[in-house]
Amino acid sequence: HSPSTIRRVVVTRKRDSKNSFGLRRLVSIRTCGLPWRLSSVQSYVRSRPPSARLELNGAKMAAQGPGGGREPAQPRVLSASCPDEACRSRLFFPSYDLSVECPQCGQRHDRAALRNVEEVSNPGIAFHSLIRNILVGNIVPKHGEDTVKVRGLSNYHCKLVSPLLTTYGMDKRSGKARPLSEMGAGPAFDCGVLADRAFRIDPELVEVAGYGRDVSGSLSYLRGTLALVRAHNDGEDRLLPVHVDGDGHCLVHAVSRALVGRELFWHPLRCNLKRHLEEHLAKYKELLKDFVDEKEWASIIAECDPEFLPPEGELLGLRNIHVFSLANVLRRPIILLDSLAGMQSLGDYAALFLPSLVAPEQCRGGPLNRRNPPLCLSWSSSGRNHYIPLVGVRLGDKLPQLPRSLLPKAWGVPQSLVDVYMEFDANGCCIVGGDYHLSESYILRLTAAMDDVFYDKYGLHPTLVADVHHYVYKRTGVVGVRPSLVVSATQRALQERRLYRCLTCNGVCEHHVAPEWFRPGGLLYTGAIRNHGGLLPDKLYSFRKHGVTCWYSQDKDELIPVLSKNTLERCTWCQSVQVRHLRGDGSLELRNGDRTRTPSNSNYCSCGFKHFWDGKEYDTLPQQVTVSLEWNQKVVKDTVAWFQHECDPSLNSNVYTVASEIVNKHFPGVFGSERLLQQVVDQILEQTRLPDSMEEDRPEEEAEGVPDSAESMPACKFIIKGYKTLHKEELGVSETERRLLERIEGHAASRRKSHHAAEKKGSASSNASAACSVPAPSSVGAAAASAAASAARPSIIRVVTSDGRQGQLELGPAGTTLSELEAWVESEFGVPPLRQQLKSGVPPREIRAPEGRGGRLALSHGDRVTVEVLRDPCSPDPGTSGASAAQAILAGTEDDYLRRLQEVQQGSLEAGVRTMLSHLKRSGQTVWTYAQENPWLFCRGGLFYAQMQRDIGLVDGKHCHLPLIPDKVFTYNAAHDRLELCSEPHGHFAVSRDVEAKIAAGQVGSTGQHQSLAEAVPSAAEASTSCAEPSPSTEGSLAPAKVGAAEQTKKPSATALRKGPGFTVLEPLLPPSVVESAMQRLQSVVSMLQEEEEAKVTVEEASEVHHKAPDESEKMDLD
């Protein structure tokens, strides 16, 4: 960027404690929000006066070396993973840093302890990471001792969930928290179960602030004592003073850390302590009557309460009597050490507290049932106002020991009881703590279970409360705030949507607005009066500087904030505008494009992290693609997000999925939208196509993954699912799909020509098989590939019978013969060969043996074979006379004719639509006019009936728009099983020639009693005529139907027989002349369809030569 984009640069000089050179660091940067080039920043800085110059002297000196005056080289930037198992954050640091502080968990790690250290090769990522480290390291508050996380837990987190451990436990089987009363463990937790447990710290965590070695001055204060301990432990530091928070609960914190390593049990320890003193108060009074006054016992017990607040001016803490009581609660000795001078003084600063109120046999535990080893505590300073624990260091099997000579005197009990409650070895040393510990994995699972209870109880996650305490309270200097108050404040801030987290520095910000600002004389109230004059009730007043929108309440005479409109514009720490609302579980209300905390190694994004988009995380930001949709004279423009170059290929955008979503968004339920879908696909592919220069610069691993040519890619059929529809279309986008489409068209044309030639010469079977076996010259390679694929996988054909049964036949390498197919059908379905009529192809044609009964059939993988189950003419019903048998045979022949006609009409719904549209184009009629003349289209078996059944389903009373008649509304009548015209408020009408005249005359339709079906539905023969080739004679053909309907109403005895979907035949059966007429019409329909298909093939071939898209009405179903 040019220097004008740099708004402010603040430079401070800071001495680095680990380097001998001075280091000037960038403290705050505000830019226009775009990434910088490092050279641009350096050039700008060098142009500034020396007093304001910014230099990375560390990198400069490292680059200059002994030569001195050369141009400094840019420091290498390294990346690594945080070694903490629960953190594993990605860290960026310059190569000259010896230690790195993790901004996520707060731990500082030596460079040798980092994992997956590697150099950052992307300069954009390197620069962004350095700038962010400067921001986080100098502006955002650093993690304190109570917020540093070790394995995902901080001390403050443990303090928050500790009260729940008093009344809840964890079910080991489910891992869920349950009340202790339901688990049969009493109303509260018994800390005595931890009597044999002890914590030993790992050596690599000794230097972690807030968890490891205490840095409050105890090492200096206890120097002499620790030297004596070291001398009796082979010169090793096996006993280490560790940190505990000094919040008035340091004694129970120290005991909890000595037991399990965390401050988890401070609340149960206090509750157990109070209950123990109340239950054994008489024993304590008798034992300590010479030391404790009678009036002090009430205050001693009150001090044990977790919510105890001392009187003003007094410190919050516990006394030696409480240490003695804890020793009895835990049924184990507690050693309190001090400096050598303190241990030799007359005061009881150092003491040995024995569980003398508990029987010695009850003070045993562990796998070997030994006496419980003692815990060790000490004072941290000469003020003797802060307890710290001394815990063992995990050095193999070596346990820390204390010599008898270093043990102080027993407190409150005879010295002779020391050997009763403690064990010493031959050298007079006792083991401190022991080796029986509570595993870290169990502690993490226990804390996670308590986190769930905490969230259910308060609607907050403990980590969110800890962050609010760290960023909101400690930054203002407010210390010692009780956790319960922080929880209440966090709940209120979440309800008022005042909590945010910055995506840049990860800091938590609170949108703080003082209540007095809204009252008369307040900041906002005065500003509103000054800017707007008199305040009007119920009017909104916006204060953008403060991110507040208010309305004036005349009754209260104050401004009322509108919580839903209050926003925080900038981060409190780094002044970034990328702040997002926080939820109770700690998650963020991210927006599309926001950067997440998940690291990314993509070469197409320089930030180094993934990005949020529609609930998923992507390596890169999407490309915005603008597409234009045009349908029925309606033009819509929209922008879609296009993802590519993702490390996870499943996240890359699919052009067909994206196109179908955008089409369904703007044109839901549109029938025949494949061409519109194709237009969107072409636009997206054109705009997302990589330029040739970028294709050459692609990484090698991506280039290797792309096939050399389109011929190596297998042809694919994409099933595109629309809104309650299922469209199948060969889209032909890639070169492979285009060649496949051409090959299918060539095969279809050759098969049709050979079929007609065979009919003329009388050798249809041989020519058909020859046409199938000779491939087109352009498809030799594809045929070879398909042959290899078929050899590798089995070939299966699907066999379907006319009565609905289905089966699959696996073809052998040599195929199958007609006799083998008939035998398989007989064994599978029980239909003898004499009653089988096998058909295949589109439209279905009867299968015949190519050369005799032993010839192989031209069937391939995926073909469908239909088995028509014929009646046996040689065995008529014995209960039927000769005339009745002939009539039954005639009826069966008629059923066969009608079934064939039905197959032609309904075999392909798309073909029916194209046939009707081509006829209307020649005749000049509209779809609605043609539909009124052919009402059977709205009954079962009709075109429009099938469309509604396929697209939205048939539900009684359900309304719909038909794609070919968009200006009319139709409804399904289940009583009559047909579609009816809905003309509100007149009602529903059966479609007929005079339906509009009836509506214009004011006739009222009905949704319950509809017009007679005979008035609207013609006979089967008439329906077939109107479907095949509508002509003016249709008007005359409808008259007999009306007459027949009138006669039927006069003769109730006449009944109607359903012969198939959409066909009604009246009894008595039709004479043979009618059957012959139906056969002639069937032949005319088949001939007309075949001629039209051949004509359409010719038109499509011509259109491809001239590069013209075929008309929708002339597209062929090539499936």
C-alpha cells in the first residue's frame, strides 16, 4: 500500500531481556483493512525522520553480522504447534526468538519444546502473523496466573465449577454428571475418598506460570529449608513449591492442589470442614479448651463457610485450627513448613497436624492398605499470610522424602502419636504425598461433566466467564471480585447482547453504557437535546459514536435503549472492526467470510486460517459469480458463491448443485427447466475458468491430478433433483459428454434406419443386431474403454413382468440366448415360455432370436426387459360357453390393444409433451383450447394428470399450476380421480368444451358434488384418437359420448368397466368392428410417432451443424 493508507503508527522502545540488542516494536496499527506488503511498510518507515523510524534491530543485527553496513535481510518466520495437548494452536514467531508465548492458552514455551516447527514460505501469512503477534503482545492483556490454561483448564475455570462438585458426581459409564444423592453417595461429596491420593507435577510444566513453580518469593524465603530437603533426596529437587491463587481460600487451594493438582476441590473442602467442626465440636472444645476460648468457636465455624465475608478491615483466611480439622477430614497428616528461622522460633508457624480424632486403622488406604502419607504445605513469605503446597516432581519412581529431624512438633496432641499415624523407613525418613494419584484424563472428564451442569444452570460456559473476568474486570483494575458476581454480570451482558469477541486479537469486549447516560443531564440525553431539540415520544435516536439506539419515554423522562440495535463498532483493544456477538456456549455469531481459529495451509489465502461460510469452514474465500436467469419473459440476476482450490475436495463447489439451487430459488417447481439450468451452468463455468497463464502456474500436485485429455474421463449422467421433481438430462457440458451424446444420437439414427430397412426386406432381426454391433467411427476408443469396463464388472439386466414383479439377471461373458432368457423367466416368475412375450428397447419391441433359437441377444448392462404374461387360449374357463369364451378372448385381445395404446401414450411423459406441442405448433391451437377439446388429459392416464402426480403428488383438494397452462389453477378431486378447473369464487368444474361458458353464465361449481364423469371423459377409442392426431372430426366424435352418457343416466342398470388408467368401456362389450377400428388407430399412432422421431433426429443433426440449440418442443428423450 502507499503511505497514505497507513493512518497511525505508534512506536515504543523496549529492551528485550533475552537479547543484547534494543528492539523497537510496533504497538498499534490502523489501516484501511487491506493487507500490506512488508517492503511498502519498510520504505515508508525509512522515509520518516530518525525519531519516528521503525526498525527491527534484532533482524538487522542478525543479518549484518561482522560486515556491518549491508542492507538488513528480512527475518525468517517460523510456525509451530503449541505443545499443550488441549491447545495445539498454531504459533508464528521470528527465527531469532528463543521462547514463544501462546496467545490461546497463555503458556510460554521454549523453542525446543514446540512441535511441527517449519518455515513459513508464504510471505503474506508471515507478515500477517508478525503484525498480529505485535498487537497481541503489546496491546491485549496478557494471561494472568489464574487464566493460563494447562490441558484446557485454568485456575479460574476450576474455581467456577468447584461448587458443583460438592453436590454432583460423574457416572463413569455415561460420563455425565449426576447428583450424588441419586448415586447413593449422600447429599454432599466426602473429601475423605481422596485420603490416599497425591499430585506429582511433570517436569516440562514446572515453569508454567500459575501452574508450576511458585514465583511469589517462596524460593528465596524457603531457601534453607529446601536445601535440607534436597540433601535427603540425593541432591534432586523432588519437592517443589507450586503456585496457588491468593483469594482468601489459599489453604483449601493448596490442599486441593496437593491432592489432585488442580484447585477443583476448594469448595467441597470448605463444606466438609464446616460440617466436620459442627459434628465434632464437643471433641474439639475438650481437646483445645486450654488454647481456644469458648466464644471463638462460632467464628471459627463461620470462617469455614465458602461464602464467608470477614468484617471490614480483617483479612479473609483460615487458621491452624482449620489445618488440624482438614487433617482429620482427609484422615492423613499435614506438615506445615516454614523457613529455618521460623521453624526454630517459639511460635507455631511450623507444625505437624495429625488426624488424632480418627482411629488409626481408618487412616489407611491405597492398593497396599498402608498408612496414608502426609501432605506438605508451607508459608510463602515472612508475612505468613499465604499457604502454598510442596508437591513431588515426577522423576520416575523416585518419591520425595522428609527426614524426621525436619518435622516440626505435633500440634495440639502428644508427640507420641507421630509414630501411630506416620511411617518412617530405616533412615528415619517419611514419604510425602505418595505415588497413588488421580489421573489427568479423569480430571478432564470430570470437569467436562461439570461444565455441562454449569451451562444448564447458568446458560454460560465456564470458559466464557473466565474470559469476561480476564478482559472486562482485570483490565479496569478490579480484583477480588467474587466468581458469583462475575457470573451474574456475564448473564446480564449476554441477555442484553453486550458481549463481543474480536476476530483479530481474540479479546472479549463489553459494550459498556452507563445507565445515567440515559437520564436527564446524562451524556446521551444531553446530546439528543442538543442535536434534535425537544424529544418526541416513541422516536428512535441513534448515537453511532457510542453504538446505541434509543427511544424517548415521556412517562419516565429518559431514553430507553433498543437492545437489538445496539452494536459495538470497534474492538476495545486493537480497534479492529471485526467484532462478533458471543453466545452462552462461547461460540460466535460469525458472518460469511469471517476468519476462524482453525489453521489452514492453503496457498490461495494469505491469512493462514480457514473462513466461515454458511455453517462450514473453507480454506479460501469464495469467488462471487453473477448469473442471469431468463424464463417466461422474466429476467433475474443473482450472485452465487463459488469455492475451489479447497484441501478437502468435497468442499469444492459443484456446478450442477449450485445451478440447481439458484434455479429452485427463483423458479421453484418450474416444469422443464433443464435448459434454464444449462444456461446457469454455462455462465458459472465461463466465469470460473482459469486463464491460460494461471493454468501454467498451478501446483504440480494439482496438475498431476488432472487427466491429460477428456477421453480418459468416463461419461457421467447427472441426476438433477429439483423442487419436488426429478429431471434427467444429458447436459453435455464437457467434451466427453458431448461425444457421448453424439454417439447415442448416431446409434439411435442407425438403429431406426436399419429397422425400417429390415421391415421392407423381411429381415428385421439380423439388420437390427448388425446395427447394434457396428460402432460409429468416432466412438472406437470409447467402445474399447467400455468393453474393458464391462469385462471388469458384471453385466446385469432388469426384468419386469406386466403384473409388477421384478428381477435381475446377470449376463455371462458371452451374453445370453432367447431360450436361456425364457428358461430364466420361467424359473424366476413361474411363467411358461408359451405365455411369455419378451420386449426390450424404447419404445418396447418384441425380442426375437437373431438366427434360430441359439443366437445371442444384443443385450447390454442396464437394459430392461419387459415380460408380458399372456393368457392361454387353449384352456378357456370351463364354466364359460363357447360364445362367452370367444367373447372373453375378444375382451383379452381388446385389453392387449388398449394396453399397447397406454404404453405408447404413457411410456414417456416427455415424449407425450413434445408430441402435443409439435401438433399444436402445426395446427396453431393453444394448449388450453386443445385441453378443453380433450378432457381425458385431466383424468387418470392423461398427460396433465400424470404431470401433477409426478411433480407434487395427488392429494384430495390440493391445488396446482400446470407448466403448460400457467394462467389456470387446477385441483385434484379424489372422488372422481381427476383434475378439475378451480375458478374462485364460482367453485370447481370438470374440464370440458363449454367450461368457460358455464363460468361466464354464472353457474356455481362444487367441491363435493361434481359433474358427471361421462360428460367430460370420452370413450377409450375417442381418447386415443385425440391423443394420436387431433382433427376437426374430434368434435363429432364427442357427440356419441354425450348421447351415451344421457342414455346411461336413463338406464341405471348399465355399468362401467375400468379397463386401464384413463379408459372406460361400457357394457355390453364393443362389437368386432370397433376393435378393428382401435387397431387401425393404434397403427396410425405408432407410425406417426416413428415418423416424428425420425424428423426430429434430422432436425437435431442439422441444428448441431449450424451450432443452434434445439427447440424445447423438438428435444428427444435419448435415455
